[in-house]
Amino acid sequence: MTTPARRQYLQIKSQYPDAILMYQVGDFYETFDEDARVTAHELQIFLTRRDYGGEKVPLAGVPLHALENYVGKLIRRGYKVAICDQVGEVGKGVVDRAVTRILTAGTLSEPSLLPTKENNYLVAIAAGRAQTGLAAVDVSTGEFTVTWFTPEELPSALDAELQRLAPVECLLVEGSHPHVSHFPSPTMTVTYCPPISLSRRQRELACAGNLPCNLLMPMVVPTFHRPLPQQVQSLPTWRK
């Protein structure tokens, strides 16, 4: 029979099926099931099992004080990581927990996880009827630019801009293919996003009516799982 603690974990994990869930248990962050197998393999740590109501569940954990070091390794290998912290009082039944951060290569703002003296660009590519738009944001500095390309400029101009930016993560609309352009790094994370529509007023505020930004903002904005830095909330810089 499944225990209350196991049910809590499964309920939270079901909300983040595409991420490795780092689940705080006291002074450790544990991973379970397939997440544990992946984590143990990638981080070269022990894979064990724990009994939950007669169910032997795969388990791999890292110490709380070393979390950022291990998370950084997973992100550099292209994984999305969800951090689930204890947010309730310990000692009164199952401790309340909640996901407080979701980390990907392009959404890092923690200094200890960022490359030194390099930009850490997240880009989004979206094709419209007459133009293909490219947005780039560096959350750590607040830099946000948008540019666009006509069919005659593709693929060479888009490829050149990607080579210049050297992004760590690229957002593509679901149904797109990675070979849409020549990515500068084979280790770059590619994240597929559903086509999300923003209201007309939201687009006007974010994009000042610019067509490429209207295409791209519905992809970029939902990627951030906490408030954007103030400098990123300002109007983007247009490049052409």
C-alpha cells in the first residue's frame, strides 16, 4: 500500500514529468524512480532502494550543501531540474513541500551556476508567414534582443546569428525540428514549447506592436518559473 509520503512525491512529480525532481528530505535532496536512475548514472553516485509500503523504490540523493554543484552538472548535460523544498513545519506528519525553482541551461541566474565572463543566452526561434523571428535573453544580465529574417536571408543569416550568440538553450515550437538551423553546439539544450497565445494587450506591452516579438514572446515568457529580473521586464532591443 502506498504511503502518504510516497503519494505526496508522486503528486508533485506528476506536475513536472519532463524534469528531474530534486525532492528535499531533511539534509538531502532525493530523486526517485527513473529520475534516480538518471541522476545516479550522470552524477556517478550510488543508486539504492527504499521501502514505501512494500514498494521498493529506486533512490539516489545528494547532500543539501552540495546541491548546486550537482544540479550544475545535470544542467550542463541538458537536463531540466525542479527543486522541491520543504516549506512546512517538520514533525507534524508529512512535511509540506513545493517546487520553488525550475532550472534549465538558459534560465539560470545563480552566480555559482553561471559561466564566468560569458553570456548565458536563451534563444527562441519562431517562423511566421513572412519572417522568422529570433529572440535572445540573458537572465543574468537583463540583456534582451529580438531580430528577424526574411526567407531570402535563411538559413545563412540565422545560422550566423546563432554562431555569434552561442546560446546554451533554444526554444522551438512543438512540431519544429532541430535541423531548422545549424546550432553552434551539439550540447545545447533544445526545449519544445506549445503554441501559447498572449492577449493583445500583453503583446502590446511587451512588444510595442512589433511583429517578430508578437511571434516570440508567447514562447519566451512562459519559460520563466519565477518573476523576471526587473531589467528583463523593460522593452526589448530591436536588431535588424
